[in-house]
Amino acid sequence: MADFDNNGQFDSRRQQNNNDGNNAYNNSFRSYDPQQQGYGEYSYQPPRERKKSRAGLNAALAVLCVCALGVSSVVGWSLLQEKTNIGKNNSISTADRQRVSENEEKKESESKSDDSERDLTNLPTIETLAAPADAMSIPDIVTKMSPSVVGISCITGNAQVSGTGIIMSEDGYIVTNAHVVKGASAISVVVTDKTSGKKEDDSSSKSVAEKILEKQNAGDTDSNITAELVGIDVQTDLAVLKIDQTGLTSAEFGTSSGIVVGELAIVIGNPLGFDLANTVTSGIISATDRKITIEDRTMNLIQTDASINSGNSGGPLINAYGQVIGITSAKVADTQVEGLGFAIPIDEAKVIIDDLIRYGYVKGRPTLGISGQNISSFYAQYYGVPEGFIVRTVESGSAGEKAGIQVNDIIVGIEGELVSTIEQFNEIKSLYKAGDTIKISVYRDEKIIDLEVTLDEAKNTNTAAQQDNGNNGNNGYDNYNGYDNYNGFNNFDPWGSYR
């Protein structure tokens, strides 16, 4: 390549130097002689190092090493100082944290101690939460109500049954359940000295012979008084008794219209007989308007989880002010079902009780004077007849007989409404009063016949036949047990030996 100077002119001196270099390079090779054996030899002479350049490099490296050593010393000293300071600071911080931890543990211990004491002394019970601010205490309620609660003892056939009653007046009117006294040949009221107001005699000085003679000659005593059945209404499960006694402590009756779910409920009664007389249980109102079907009637009842056992029937359901708000009537007697009791609302009971005292029956209550039995869907399909209830008895001179209702008629409708059970029939019939004329549809001879019936007034006094009752027998149509609407609670039996 040609050499030029900075002005673009060819520089012969540079060219001469280049030629000299090329000549030196070319002379470093020996020419190849084809007549000789082997190849030519290559000789390379490395360039000589320049002493001046190596000395400069060593000096630079020495300076860099000195600088690096100085920087490392400064950084190391700084880190050492910082570590010392951090150690000092950490020692102070650890002491502070230890004191804070001790204070926190002390506060936590005090807090746990306070919580423990609060759990033992200030934890509210369900009764406290359910009662209003101005409520009476449960002991005060029991003291107030216990003198007004009595036992009911009945002789039915060869058996003795017992229940509970509530004193309504100081002159001896007592309300209880109809199923407690239904069919009884003899009824007595069991009262305590607290109920009668008589002080207990001190008989410690009497001999055994004197006590036996006194018991034989006692007849009616202050603890067992013969009662008269004033009136009974099976449809509402209420009955009124009368004893010849004065100065009794009557109960205070409240109202059931204002009760709410969750409020306090107390029950006093004689569960399982008089050995457990005046047993007190408490709970809350679980529901205010339960429709419960028992045998052939539908009742609107108050539901409570206060324990109600056999023998409590006819006793009071009491509110937080010591007032009667219901009359206990039924309990599901299944070991797998607890906390399920029912009571008749006192507002509905008052109207019935007034009529029973005044007339001996519920005035205006309509009746046809018939009884029947439900036909299940299975038997209806098997025999090719419609669902309904088959008439088994027709009372002579009754509204049913006058209208032309016959035994073995199947009642399938009332006032244009289809009915398949006697419960449905009675529920619609109860919407009318004695003297009303209604239309009843019956199945007879493979035809539907409409009959007009003028309802009679049920005036049966002191008997259980005050409504159109279902016959619980089994004649091949249906083993009707009356408890189907309890959805599987087959052991429901409010009419056990302890009523």
C-alpha cells in the first residue's frame, strides 16, 4: 500500500522503510530446494522487550497496590467502628426489649386473671339474656306462682292418671287440659299446705296409732280434695274443675299476644307424678304460632324449649313477670327429640274458659253429630274410591241425620273445598257457627252427592263428644293414628298414663 503524508502526498521515506522491513522479513526464510530432502526450516526471532516500558508498568502497579492498601485500611477501620457502635446499641436495645417483654407478660397475666374472674362471675345465662331489664328473678317468680299450681289425680277405668292444674280464683276454679280428665270416673285436686294457706301441723308428738287413725278418718284432706268437672272442650284441650275450697292463691294471667321469640319461659308442674311435684324448668319461647295437628283437630300453640314432660299437662307457661301466658298441653315423647314442648296461648284459652264456666260448653260451636275415619291414598286407590273420610256413626236427630248423611258415606268436600281428612273438614267447619247452612259433598254409590246441612250447636256437657271425632280403630281402610303431621314423630303420645 502506498504511503502518503498528511497532505495526501506520497512519502518516499515511509516507502523506503517499508521496503527495508520486507527485506528483513524475506531474509528470515531459507529458500525451498526441491533437490534437498525435507522442507525448509523456519526460524522465528521474538522481538526484544523494551526495558523502559516494563519499568513504567511496574511502577504503575506499585502505586495501585499502595492505594488499594490505603483504601482497605480506611474501610476496615470504619467497619470496625460501626460494628462496635452497633454492639453497644444492640446491648441497650436488648435490655429495653426485655423490660418491655416483662411488662407485656405482666399485663397479659393480669388480663387473663381478669377474664377468668369475669367468666366465673359475670357470664350471663340464657335466662338472663332472655329476660327484660325489669323482669322478676326466677326464684321470685317461683315463689309467686307455686301456690297457684296444683296436681290433678283421676281414676280412668282401672288406672290412675295425673296432671297439673292452675288455680284461677280463690273460691276454687281450676283450669287444666281436657285430655287429663277425659273419661275420668273420679277427679281430685292435690294441693300443698302452701296452696291451701294452712300451716303444717306439728305431728311429731303423735303416736303411730294416732297417725293411722287420723288418716283413716280423714276423708277429704287439705292435700287431696274431690273436684267437680264444670266443663270440657276436647277441640281446644281445655277443661275447668271446681273444688269446695276458699282462700286459695289464684294465678295472675297475662297476655299471649305480645310474646316474642327468644323471651324467657318458665314451666311449673308435676312431671311423672306427684313425687316430683312443683318441678320448675326454664327456657325461651321458640315459636309463637305453631299449627299442630293432634288426632282430628288442628291447634295453634306456643312452642318452647322449657322441659315439658308427662304430668306437666295443664300447668302454666309463665313469663318474666310471673304471669301465665299459656297452658302446657303436649310434648313429643321421643328420646331422640328434646326441647320441644307446646302450650295453648292464654288469650285463646280465656274465651273457652269463660264459656265453660258460664255454659258448661263452648257456645256457638258447630257440630254435625257424626264421626268418621280417614281413608288413605293407598286404600282409596286399592278400593277405587276417592280420598276423604268415611262416616262411621250418625247421631239420632243430629244435623247430619237431618241432612241425609248416611253411614259409609265418604265426605270429600265442604263448601266447594276438597277435603281428604277429617282434620281438614273440621278446620273448615270451625269457620262457621251454629245455625249456618253449608254444603257438604259425599261419595255414595259411585256418585258425588251435594247435601245442605244446617249446623247444630254442640251442647254436650261434661263429655268428650263435643266435636266430630275421628275413630282411631282399624277396619281395613286406614290405620289412622292422629299424629301424621308430626312428620315422623311416631312416639308422640300426650295421652299417656301421666296426662
